[in-house]
Amino acid sequence: MSKFLIVIFAISMCFSACRKDVIAPVEACIIQTGNPDHQSYSASDFSATNYSGKHCGLLPLSSKHYWVYLDSIFDNGSFVEAKYDTLRFTKTYRTETDGLTWWEANKFVGLPSKCYANDSSIFGLDYRLFTSNTILDARKEIYQFNQDSLHYLTSFGDEAAIGRALHCNFESKVATFTNCLFFEKYARMYRRDQVYLQPGLGVVKYIREEAPLGSLEIQTQQISTLVSFNIQ
């Protein structure tokens, strides 16, 4: 009888452990709702912070998420090598005046270096030129739109550029993505960036073309294509 009880107890413990795994709570995803477009902040309003939560929206943001890209590297149009690299958002910051959390990536794939995302837009935050890093300006960079296409003025730092946006479909080794957002930023004889973004997932392809020093002809420098990802 004692052996029978031991077996029953062991089975009940295993069942209990399995049940705990099944009902383990999933960390809630928070949607930030602010719209900081064209907002300016003083350097004293901007500070590093340790944020352990996760944000959902047009771009999901968390220190636990990662995206793996196959980077094709070119030397002024000539292919050099292909290598894998991983995008993570490893640092967070806070703008004190509105309580927004901004995320900094360890790799550039066409997103702003410091990102904030709500459900419809991705914003960038950069120090204003010629202010000795005392003022930061926020600007909407990638966003949902209803029109078939958009054309607008933008820039690479102090270099004026023309922006273009389209809805698109994109097929890769990961999946076939539909209703992607395609954003292009083009400065003639200087640089062109192209970003394909799947809403709710992230950048699925990024292309950078740039004119070499002393040349006025832009040439391919980098193509990054998403090959796997982990959104927790």
C-alpha cells in the first residue's frame, strides 16, 4: 500500500508541475500613447533609466526581443562579405517632461538611433545641430498612412533629402509579409536609405546606398535582410 501511495504522490506532483507551466502568466505588453512629434527637450530632461518592461505597437520594444539579420556588405558597390548580426534594444532613456521611454539599438537597420513607438508611429530623438548637445528634438520617422503613397521633405542630419513611402508586400526566407511599410530617404549624389517594416514585428529589410568620399555617385554599401526573430 505504501508503494502505491508513493506512486500516486509522484504522479500528482508531476501533474501539478505541468499545470504550473501551462498557467504561468505572460508579461503584459504596454502600449505607449504619447505623440512627441516636433517636441523638444533639454538635456537635463533626458536621462538613462533601467526599464524591464516591454512595449508593443508599430515596433515591439523590449530588452528580451531580438532580430537576426544577414548583412551583405559592399565596398562602394562591390560585394565583400555576408555575415549574421543581431539587433537588440539594450538601453533605455526617459524624457522627464512627458514620461516617455526611449529605446537605443545596438545595430543600425534604418530605424532612429533612439526610438519611441506608439501604435501607429516610430519617432526618433536626436540632439539638435549646433547646440552642443543641450537640446534634443523628436521627429516622426516611420508611420501608418492611408494614402497609396507619400512624398515629403526630410534629411540626413544637415543634408536635405526627399522622403517617399509606399505600402508593399515582401517575401523572405522568414515569411511572406503583407501590408509592409516601405520608407525611402534620398539625398541626390549623397545617400539613399530604404526600409521595409512589418507593423508589429520590425524591419524585414534595410538597404543603404552612399556616395564614396570624393564621388557624386551613390553605390550600395549594405543590405540587411531579416532571417529570424524572437518577440517574447
